[in-house]
Amino acid sequence: MGRKKPNYMAVNVDEVIDDLQMGVLDILFEKVDGTTRLLKCTLQPYYFKKAFLDENEKQARANSISKEGETNVPVLHVWDVQEHDWRSFRLDRVLSIQLTNG
């Protein structure tokens, strides 16, 4: 018997971005390796401790994207308020979204 397919949410990107710009969200999503992760994240500049990408990260990201082989994968980049760094997740893998107090 195979693994049960997760019940992904239909995500309105503009609404999620608006919510992230106003506060902190808990986003549960399935990672590419099949595990799930709860990400406490925001797009409020107050939290940012560094720029989105420095020059080394830009090059590494360009290399990894070219190796990925997938095109048009919807990805959102957000600030992880617990790890104090940028993270990303695929919008087509979101299981739940909840507003939190930060």
C-alpha cells in the first residue's frame, strides 16, 4: 500500500504575502523530501537581520536552480523568525497556514 497523498491547500499568493507583510504566520508544508515542516515566518522588515541574498548565495541559488530540472515551481521566500534567516517553500506543498503572535 502506498503513502497517502497529503491534502494540500489552494493558496492565494497575494493574500499570503499581504498577511506575511502584516504579521507572523505558521506555515505547515511538505518538503521536497516528503517530510513536513512548520515554518514560523514573516515578510516584515523589522525582523530581517540580513539582506535576502548576498553575492555567494545568489551564485549558489543560480547553480541549484539550474540543476533542479523543474520549471515554474511556485516558491515563496520568507524570513524564518526562529532561525533568523531566509527560507523558502513551494506554494503547491502548503498543508496549513495560521496567523500567530510572533
